[in-house]
Amino acid sequence: MTFFAQETWNGRGFAGGWVHFEDEATATSPSTGAELGSFGVGSPHDMAHAIERADAAQRDWAARPAPERAAVMRRAASVLEDHADVLSQWLIHEAGSAQGKAAFEVGLVAGELHQAAATAEMPYGQLLTSTHPRLSMARRRPVGVVGVISPFNFPAILAARSVFPALALGNGVILKPDPRTAISGGLVLAAVLEEAGLPEGLFAVVPGGIETASALIDHPAVPVISFTGSTQAGRAIGERAGRLLKRAHLELGGNNAMIVMPDVDVAAAASAGAWGSFLHQGQICMTTGRHLVHADIYDEYVTVLAEKAQALIAADPATGAPLGPIIDAKQRDSIHSIVTETVDAGASLRAGGSYDQLFYQPTVLADVQPDHRAFTTEIFGPVAPVLRFEDPDEAVDLVNASDYGLSVAILSGDAFRALEFGDQISTGILHINDQTVDDEAQAPFGGTGYSGTGARFGGHEANIEAFTDTQWVTVQSRIQQYPF
């Protein structure tokens, strides 16, 4: 049978196999409005059933040797690489990804599988000194069942970076993807893991709304929630999990800044800025949302950036367009209201600022001030607000004034001087002479402030910390004697 044949999954979710849930929904292309298929929508009852199955399957999975778990991850990587075009096409049609972005995302997902295989076989504890003549050690143990709630923008990788390491470390996993990208962000991953031989019941994909997500957060068999999404939703999830004494790993929004020093190659800097602001229509938590440019090169930078924006076309990515659609009309209207309000407040529109259906043209706003809405707000669209600064310390203060702390970039002819400035900035990610958008499976990822609870994704250390608990173990040759 063809890998991910539509007759296998259409109208279904995944919970110990391809199953019908209480409801179903239609997947629709944001580019064309065409119906792509249907998928199961889980109720709280469906979610509870999936969790119970995963909880039962997890005990045997955790007891298996680490190399066996690693082998499943490696087989899954091979399956994905053999069928990369399947996931890529779904990202293009369902998530509105440009072809280059889709291929990049598939590569990231494969990288996460290879990284997870390695994580499974990492050292998982340490020997401790003790006041008694005994063996004393700390070891990491799987938490049980991990709940993953993932977003629409990079749906496959933002699910995979939690799902795969959690499984590799011996946990069961329940994934609730955004219903707008339930196929590319969930069901394709289920097919990959099924093909790779993951034990039945250990992993489930249960699309749904707030009630379904709440059932996942509240269930007593799910001690850890891994969430990627908006700051508003993350705050609500963190509060709910905290009341239940559960760990919530939150990777939230960002209003990321790029500081452009006066000694840069302006053309190269504007190219980096365009990529950072316009990649995937700006629908990335790491998007370059604020360009802080030194006064000496400000006018030239704005001119070049606007030229690059005008040369980019937003259209159906299946035709090869470099930019695709905004995910839905609500998000498009939010973007446009921020642009309009900022122009009304005194900014000048140098490119874009218009749309056709869900295709929003890349936009450059000049003469932006620190109190303008486009500068203070996470836009989540293809908008580049550009602010002028005179002194580097002023730029640092402007960056630190934000409540967000995800990713910051500094472009400079003096990289080490830029690093010194970076030491003054509160951010989870710092790039010198690159823009703000980047991700690698082996690198820690996370932000501070409104951007989340720190690096709980990427790399062995962060994943082991996120998806295992520490257990103290002692062993001695005979029963300890006591005076009672």
C-alpha cells in the first residue's frame, strides 16, 4: 500500500491505530480554499481513551533497552527521508508553506529523529558520594505520558521536537495538533512512527479544540505538558498545569529584534532582515519583528529592504511562489490592523500594506517609533518595522524594554564587539551576524519573559531535563542497622 494512502487515514485520528473519533473536520487549503481531506476530531472521551492506552503501553516501552528505542527512531528517520515528498506536499497545501520552507522543515523533522535516537543512548545519571558504605546514584527516569500541544505555523517540526525525544526517552506521547494543520502536524508523523514499528498505543494524535486540550492537561496520567503557541494560551495552560502540580514547558511568542550597526554591508544586512521578517509570511515565533538600524545607514537600509519586499510575491506556494498565504482571515485582519494603526500613528509605508484574499504582501514600515503598535506587538505576519537609533546603548535599552525574550540578532563589522553588546540583552537565543530565525536539533531552544519558560527543546540536556524525572537510588550489601 502507498505510504500514507488517503483511504487509510481519511476521517480518522490515530490512537493505537487509525480510528474514528466522535467527530471529524475538513482540512482546507488556505491558498485555494480546496478541500484536502478529512480527519477525526477527538472529544474529551476520545482523549481520555488515548491517554489510558498510552499509559498502559508506556510501561513496557520504558523497560526496553535504550538501543531498541533508538533503533525505532532511526527507522522512522529512514521512513521519513524515503517519503519526504509526502510531508512536504502536505506542508505546502495544508500549512501554506513555500516549497523551500517545506523542504527545510522536513529536513528539521528528520534531524529531530536522528537526535532523538542519540538522546536515547546518552548517559542518564551520575554516581554520588555518600556518608554510608553504599552505592549512591541519581538517574533519570521517564515521566510516563507526555502531552504535546502544537501550533500551525511550522506544524511538523514544532510537534516533532517534543514527540520524538519524549518517545526515545521511554515515554508515551499524546499529540494534540492545531486543527488547521492536523495532517501535516500530526497524522503524517503517526504514519512515520507506525511504519517504523513503534509499539501500538504508545503514541496518539487527537486533534480537537479547547475542551480536548483541557482533557489532556487535566488527566492525572499526564504529568508533563509541552506547549508551543501564543503567550496568551501558554499563560492559561501554565496556570492550569500549575494548579495540578504538573510541569508545563512553554515555548511562546516573540517580538524579536535585529540591531544593525553602522559598519555593516547594507545589502547583506537587508537580505538577512528580509529573510528574518518575511520567511513563511512572518508566521514564526522567531521572526524578525523589529529592525533597529543605526542612523548613519538607516535611509539606505530602508530603501534596500523595501526593494527586496517589493520583489517578493505572495501567492499559492504550489506554483513556486516564495511566500504563501496567511493561515486564515482572522490572522490576516489582525496583521492589517496593526499595519494601518502604525501608519496612522506616523510611520511611513515603504512597501506592501495590502492583501488579496489571504495573501499579504511583504510590508516595510519606516519612521517607526518605540510606542508604535508594530514595534511593541508580535505581528505574526510579513511586516518589517524599522526604527532609527543613534547610540548602541540606546538600541540595547529598546530591545530590553520588550516583555519578550526569544531571539535577538546583531549585525556588525566587529563580531566580538557585537557579542559584548549581546551580553547586555536578556534573550534565550543570540545570533551575531545572522537574523533571528534558526533552529537545529542539537541546539537548545527557548526564551524568557513572555517568550516562555526557557530552553526545554533541542539538544540532549534540554530534552532529558524536559521529559524525565530524577530519581535517587542507593544500594548496599546488607540491611542498614538502626538503634530502634
